[in-house]
Amino acid sequence: MKNSYTELLNRVDKNKLPRHVAIIMDGNGRWASFHGLLRSAGHTAGVKTLKKILTTAVNLKLEALTVYAFSTENWKRPHAEVDFLMHLFSEYIEREKMEMHANNVRIKFIGRLNEFSPGIQAQMKDAVELMKNNSGVMFNIAANYGGQDEIIRATQSLAKKVAEGKISANEIDKKIFENELDTEGQPPVDLLIRTSGDLRISNFLLWQSAYAELWFTKTAWPEFTPEEFIDALVDFGNRDRKFGGLNS
């Protein structure tokens, strides 16, 4: 198994890896329903998939991986499902943080974090503090996150700085604006993956994904494998990225 996994990793041209990969982990509930299970079982299975994908990102030495864990709209789901997701989120942080730390992962939580319970906020803070000096994969977990909301928050922050005389409106450029985003200091998204068949980005990393390559699969997130992740990375490496320019 070890040899086959090593062979799998070797399929990727390390010189053509994306610096920043973002994933919309979709299809947990549909996967559970298809298999006659409760939606909670799908979310639990999805966490196991996430661990495998993060491990692959670590082994490939990706610079950044961002996953969409919980959107600002997900609070509209049934209370029982939201409560389960909060419990699962809390459990995931506590169970996985030491292994992530051992793997040199840096962790960051992005979104409106102050709307989580004090207990979960403390867990997030502790995990970030534990891994703050690591130098491996930057692992962003988008929780209570929305791309439009992030842009509004960044705009409000800059407007406040202008009102306080800290900067002038004319000073605001792309770099200054990006420094107000949740992903401050990180590279833009090169590759955005969405599982489970839907062909949209659902308010995820709207600014950061301006020139991202998009990769969609019908595979539900609980069944998404390192092999398929590698397929997406290989496909990315074969694309001709123009960034609005002409072919070279």
C-alpha cells in the first residue's frame, strides 16, 4: 500500500503544482441519503475524507489548502443538523490538532468566527497558537464564511481606517485590499475543486479565486479519494494559464 501511495504522489509534476488549492466539500448529505443513512453519517464520513486529502497535501508540500466547512448560509439548516455540525467541528479540532502539528501544518480559521460558541472559539484559538510557528501547509478552514461577507468586512475595515485618517482613499490598491481579507499574506487560489456535481462556486473565496482554474467532479465528498485529488492536480498542471493575456 505504501508503494502504491508513493507511486500515486509521483504522478504529479512537482514543478506544476498549484500554490493554493481550495475545495468545496459538497455532497455529504446526498451521499448519506443515497446509502440510506442519516445526514450526520455523511458529515462524519466527510471528515475522514478531509484527513486523507490534507495528508496528501502535506506529502506534496502544497503551500495552502482551503476547505469550505460551514458557510454563512448553513445556519439556515435544521437545528439538529447545525448542532451536530458544531459538535463534529469541535471534535475534529481536538482530535486532529496534535497530528496536524506533528505534520508541520499551520492552521487558520476564516470567516465570522465571533458567532461561534465561546468554547469553539477557544478551541480554534488554541489550535492556531499551537501551530503558529510551523512552516508546512497553510490549512485554512472556512467556517461561518461567505465570500461576499468577507469583501464587505474588508471594505468596512478600510473605510474605518480612512475615516480615522490612517490611510487615504487614493492609497487603497489591490495589495492593501488583500491585506484586509481573511487570507492575508497567502497566494491567490490557483485551483478550486468542487465535488458532488454542482457547477458553481457558491460564494467561496470570490476575490481569491479571480483567476483560479475550476475542477468539478460528480463524486460526493465522502467518496472523494487521494487518487481523484491527484487527478485534479495533474489536470491543473496540463492547463495553459493566460491570466487574461495571449498564448505564449
